[in-house]
Amino acid sequence: MKKYLAATAVCALTGGTAMAQDVPVGIIMGFTGPIESLTPQMAASAELAMTEINESGNFLDGRTLVPVRADSTCIDSAAATAAAERLVTSEGVVAIVGADCSGVTGAVLSNVAVPNGVPMISPSATSPALSDAEDNGLFFRTAPSDARQGQVLADILNERGITEVAVTYTNNDYGKGLADSFTAAFEEQGGTITLSAAHEDGKADYSSEVAALASAGGELLAVFGYSDQGGKGMIQSSVDTGAFDTFMLGDGMYSDALTADLGDYLNGSFGAAPWSEGEGADRFLQIAGDADINGESTYTRESYDAAALIALAMMAGGEATSAAVAENVMDVANAPGEKIMPGELGKALQILADGGDVDYDGATAVELIGPGEASGTYRYYEIVDGQYSTVDFK
């Protein structure tokens, strides 16, 4: 691992208003669009890690991380690309936490990050296709690939003795990737998909889509969509028509907003979402709660970890540059080194300053494998009395 070297001459950053000691880091997430109920907590969690770094005073001789937000929209690749270009060219960000949804993440990676040499750590882009993206070693993620989620969901159905299901998925890279992964795993176990059909987000009426799925049959409807958009619409229409009364939910459907609106209709439904348990997860919940952040919200842990890894990688490389992040993320995320938990980022910076190694465990028991993605664990939950109840971790 590259050890900490005192930062040399400090250059003024582009953008005019930034101080010479500021280190801008982009946070590009869908502040509008189908997951807008989730992203405020995700962004706040990433910023929580940066605040912790700054308050320690140990980062690169007192330099300051400055988060700069931009809206990915989650679904509009052109808008996400434009937002990312602003982050890089106008704000001078050295790295990006994000993007969030898989399609826009791929667009930002290929159109902005790779041409400009800017590393990205996504807390929530889970499409299996991103594992093989041409990224020049610049793309990492703290959420596991949907290749694993599909297997986890198939295993849950097998445990519950369910052998026939209908599938609806949002018509984008995320939805199709998860549907394909799940279908392959479920059919390998002897399960039957009665019908797998895409739905479009933003529609007022999903009755025709639900009718086709109901006609095909199945013990339940697997919903791989977004809790603020078409996925919710498919459930609402199913309930209204009596087509399905039990649902299996992918990670994009996990949100407090969904249970707040439809909780009474979801009792007995179940699903899985990337999650963690243990000391790191408990510590994150504590510090998030102290900062008035809902640490139980989807992808908050992964967002905190993404920002922490960016800072630690710069510290390990001894400079606030994109190259330092890209070259050192895998080192600070994995053994060898002293285990680092949420709330211990200042300690980690001091260890690196003293020439030591860190193994960042973080809120999600971080372990980056292969091309720089999380191995990950999932929370298998059931909805009971309108609330999420943990069944197991997988």
C-alpha cells in the first residue's frame, strides 16, 4: 500500500469559490425520480462520513472534504451525464459517491468518469452488467451485484416451498438485470416463471400489465421495481383488482414510504435488501441516529462506506487526487490492516499518517472482491403488521 505522504503544494481548485484547502467530492443521486424518498438519507449518510473526516483534523494536513450534490434523476441518462459533467468540469470533484441507479451509473461511468479519470464508488447500482463495464479501474461499489440478489431470492422461495411465480420488473438495466438473475437461479432450482414482463415507470394505470400477469398465474408476484414508481403502482393495481395478494420484493422496493402507504396490504409479503449486522452496523446506527439520519433506510450504510473509502484512499495515497483514490481503494477496503468501524475514521487517518495499514470494515463489513465490488449480505424480511420484520440474513 502507498503510505501517507504529506501533501505538497496546494493548488487552487476550479470553480472560483472553493478554498485552496477544499477537496470537492461529488454525490450524484436521484434527488428527483423514482427513488427520491430514499436519496436524502443516502446523501446525508455519505456527508456524515465526510463530516467525521473533517472534524478529526487528521485528513492530509488539515484539508477539508466538501460534498457537492447533483441530481442523477435515477432514470434519465442524459440528465445524469450532464450533472456529472458539471461536477467534474465546474466543481472540480476528485471522486464521486454514486451514481445510484444502474442505468445512469453506467452512463456517467462511460461518458464522464472514464474520459476524465475520475473514480466512482456507487452505494446502490447493482446491475450485474456493471461488473464487466470498461472502467479503467475507476468503478467500485459497496452494494453487491444483483447476480447474488437473484440467487438469494430464489433460495428464499425454495425455503418457503413456492414453485410458481409471476415477475414484473422496471424496464431498465436494473430491473432487467435482476429479473434475469432471479429467473436463472429460480429455474435452476426447478421453479417456474409463469410470465416475466416489464413495466414502465410513471404510468397512472397498471391494470393491463397486472391482468396479463394474473392470467398467467403464479403463487405470488415478484416485483423488481421502485417503491416510488411503477413497482408501487403494480402492487396497488394488484390489490385493487384482487389479482395478487402476496408479493416478493426486490431491493428497490424496500422503503418506509411503501409500508406507510400500502403496509396493511403487504402483510405476508417478503423480500430481501442489502444489509449488514454486527458491530459495524450497530455503530453506524448509533452515529446516524445522533445526526438525525434514519440509518435503517435503504443504502445508507453503503453510502457512508463509499464516502469513507474515498477519503481513506486519498489519505493512503498521500494526496487529494483522483489517481490516489483509484489506486488505493482496494488496499484500504481489505486486509491486512487494523479493522476500522464507523465513528473511527479519524483513528484510521492517524494510522495511515503514521505509516500503518487499515482494513476498513465500516457499516457493511466491507470486503471488495473481483473488479472492486462488495461481496455483501442480504436481510431477508417479511412484512408483519405493516412493518418490516427480519427473518434471517443471507
